[in-house]
Amino acid sequence: MARVRAAVLSAVGAPLEITDIELPETGPGRVRVRLAAAGVCHSDLSLTNGTMRVPVPAVLGHEGAGTVVSVGEGVTHVAPGDPVVLNWAPSCGSCHHCSIGEVWLCADALSGAGAVHARTADGTDLHPGLNVAAFAEETVVAANCVLPVPDGIPLTDAALLGCAVLTGYGAVHHSARVREGESVAVFGVGGVGLAVLQSARIAGAGRIVAVDVSPEKEELARAAGATDFVVASETTAKEIRKLTGAAQGVDVAIECVGRAVTIRTAWESTRRGGRTTVVGIGGKDQQVTFNALEIFHFGRTLSGCVYGNSDPVRDLPVLAGHIRAGRLDLSSMVTERIGLDGIPAAFDNMLAGKGGRALIVF
């Protein structure tokens, strides 16, 4: 057993504890990875407060990259020393969704989240929060939870590929399917929102409106590709419509917050026949209402989006091409670099609407 430092959630609502854990040996079909960096995502916060539920106690963290330390029997696609990005939602390849090409909806994607991942120094079993337990110096994961990092991408940047960038890029290109010249409104300028803004620019969108509660994020949003910035208020939808031709609304709205009021505002910001994609993960108490007449009259489309409707095996090489060409800048999304003990403060900043992506650098 190897002993490493990790961030452990003992119970829903409890503070994270930075403590030593003991990792198992690298068994058949498993890979041990030494983390280089891990992003602090809103989904991790959702696990701590019960919006999303996993077995506890657990080691959180699902957006990370590192170097392979060892591999178990049967693992052939990576070897010790290889740089890898963690894939928190691996597809099984055999369920109904996988068979029809919807790997992001794989029925078994999180089947490993309930397994015992490691133990505390006193022998308490620990589960991986979202399969990969990236809030740790090292982790042991299933072989399909690691993908080789494309050449030319620094490991610390590659960490963001594991969630924020795949989700943001996929929301634009796979779910909303933004076309060249279309107008786009992006609600929430956090890590995923910044990836959405960059991806909308890559897609050739015309007007790109960023919306956030924090006016301090305007510079960050414009650097990512926003042509306009709106501070969220009760009149947000009206302000966005004023920015578009004939005040009709944007072609596409992408919501990255997961709140009923934001989803409703995103819907109201789109033109007749427009498209609203919901990326943010909200709680069951966030009820969004529509009346039957407006659904008919506006002819808008409202769709959910899981992991950007992405297939990491297919999309990582595409993203690598954009990075190498200078169209996608991962490091600009990071507004804070921290250690494991900085995670609680990063959560507080997230709740306060401050900054982009906080990155744990090991």
C-alpha cells in the first residue's frame, strides 16, 4: 500500500479533510497515476453539499492529469511514464447508449464510483467521488479512466481537458451545434463558461454575449472571446435582445450555472426558433416552468448536455489541434493555482462568483 495526501469528504456537508490515505496495489485492468494538476470544478462542490450524491466517505476530484506510475495486467494503451488525462465518465462500449454512439450517457459510466478506492490511515474505506479521485497526490483507476495526453500539451494544462474543456467545447459543437455567424449568449463565466466562450469563437460565432453576476469577470470573458458583457439582473434577457438585430434574441444560449432562474433567462434570451443548451447541474429543487402557449409560439429548443455530449477518444485529438494552432488557450482559464489545502477557499470563491478555474498543482 502506498501512502499519499488527499482531500477526503467524510460526509455530505462536512468540511474537506486533507489527510493521508493508503492506495491499493495496481491490480489487473488498473492504472496508478501521479497527479500533476487537478481542476476544482463546480461538480465537486455539488458533491460536498448533496446536490449530486455519491457514497461517502470519498476522495473528490474528477478533472486531472498526471503521469502513469504503474499498470496492471491487461493494460496496453498506456505505460509507466506516459502523460495521461483522467476520464471521469468512461464508456463501457456495450450498453444501449454506447451502441448508438451516445457514450456520454453510458449506463455504466459511474459504476466505479461506489467501489472502494482507498483507505484512510485507520482503515476506513474510501470511495472515488467521480471515479477518478483526482484530489490526491496519486490515484489508482480503471484503465478506461485514463487517456494519453496529446503531444505538445503541458500536463498542468491537460488537467482542464478532463472536464471543463471537453464540456464547454462539446456544448458548443455537439449539443448547441453553433454555426458560423450565429449569435451566442453564455451564462456563467467560470471554468466551463470560459471554455464555452473560446469554443464559440472557434466555431465562428458572430456576437458572443457573456453573462455573469460579477462585473469583475468582464475582462476575463472578453479575453476568451466575448464581444459583449452583461451583468446578470432581472433585465438580462431584455438587455441581450437589445444587442441583437431587431431585438429578436440570440440564436443560441448556453447556461453554465444550473439555476432555475438562469435557465429561464437563457430561454427568454433566444430568438424564436433559437436553441438553449443547459450545461449547469442544478438541484432537484430548481424547478423551471413554461406554459404550453409559449412553447408553441416561440418554437425554441431546450436541451440538456452531459459532459458536453463528448466522446473523449474522438474529441481530445481535435482539441489538441486547436491548442497547438493557438485557437484554444487553456492556461488563460486558470485564475488561481493552489495546493490541496486551498480547495475550501476555491469553493468559497466559486460560491461568491469569483475567478475562473482554480487549479491544484502538485
